[in-house]
Amino acid sequence: MSWLQSNLANIVIILLIIALLYVCIRSLWKDRSSGCAGCGGNCSSCHIAGGIETIRTQQAARKGV
């Protein structure tokens, strides 16, 4: 019990770091699953420039937007 009390601050910090890593990895995974991964926003130097807009337009047309 004394070990737990003496290391409680370390345990809390480690749990917070693990939770933060989980949230970051989950966010990256969701972005990748939705097709938003890897876009830096500089379309003029993108090798698939215009391709993502075509895909988004097609998806919007399917949804009836």
C-alpha cells in the first residue's frame, strides 16, 4: 500500500499519457478511415490534385446534397 501511495503521481501521469495517446491514435484512425489522411492543403503541388474534389462531388451527388 505504501508503494502505491508513493507512486500515485507517477501512475496518474502515465494513465493521462496513455489516454492522450489513445485519443490521438483514434483521431488519426478515424481520419484515415474517412479518407482525410495525408492532405496538407497544398493542392497545387498534390499529385492527385482535383482527384479528391471529384470524389467529394461524387459522394455528395450520391447523398443527394
